[in-house]
Amino acid sequence: MKVNLASLLDETLNDIPFTEILELESLDIGERNIAFTEPVKMSGHIYKMEGTNYLTADISFKYVENCDRCLKEFIQTINTVLSGELREKSEGVSDFDEKDEEIIYYEGNELNLKQPIINTIIISSPMKSLCTEDCKGLCPKCGKDLNEGQCDCVIEDIDPRLAKLKDFF
């Protein structure tokens, strides 16, 4: 996923629109593995404003996820934005500088968008994934899916600090 910046850098153009597709099968994020169901789509533009180059793009992707409450598999759709200032990468500059989180580096006349897209996917992935907002999850006693119906388990929800008082009554 490379974009040629030559016409922007020599000031022939002030705006470069682009549409890109990134083929990713999966991505490991710590203990989670994201398995994409379709290519990652990106559309946006690179523009020059007051002598500085910027990138703004919409990113859309779908992946298979397990619900954190009921453990059922579902397809999650995420729409997010990648934006930042473009700077030429010079020696001694890392890809990620904590002070400059919104900086996207390019080399020569080419901007490689693969790593910024992967970083955006990682950042925009939810910490807790739910198949629906009102997912009831599993019964902690028998393991039945409470979305399919109530179970017959009797669950006593007693504060452990007050458990001794139960014996008095």
C-alpha cells in the first residue's frame, strides 16, 4: 500500500485522493487474533496546508470475533479514521515517537500506509467485544446461554462480608 507523493512534494498538486485495499488474513494483538473476513478498505486524501502535508483517511474492516459474555462467534464491523501530519523519515527517527503520536513518516517520494493502517486497526479494536449490547452471557453455575432462555439455577448473590449473618436468620 504505497502512495506516490512526488506531485505533492514538488507542489504540482495540493491534494492527492486515494482508495486502497489491504489484504490481511489475520493480525495478532497480544492474546487475541483478529481474522479478517474481507480486505481492509481505506479511502482518503493527502493534502498540503500552509506548507505542511497531512493525511486523512477512513478505514473500514470486518473480522470474526467471539463475544466476551456468551462466547458465540460473530462478525464485528469497525469504521475508524487515520489522520496525521506527514514528515520525511530521517535517520535516527523511529516509526513511533510518543511526543508525536499523529506523525506519519514517508521515505523519498513514497508513503507506505501498511504499518499506519495496522496501528490504527490495533488502536480501534474494542477491549470488550459483545455480539449485542444487551447480551446476557452465560450462567455462572451451569453455563447455559442466558440469551436463549433462563436456567433453573438458584444463585444466591450474597455479599461475602455479610455471609455470616445468613446463619443467624
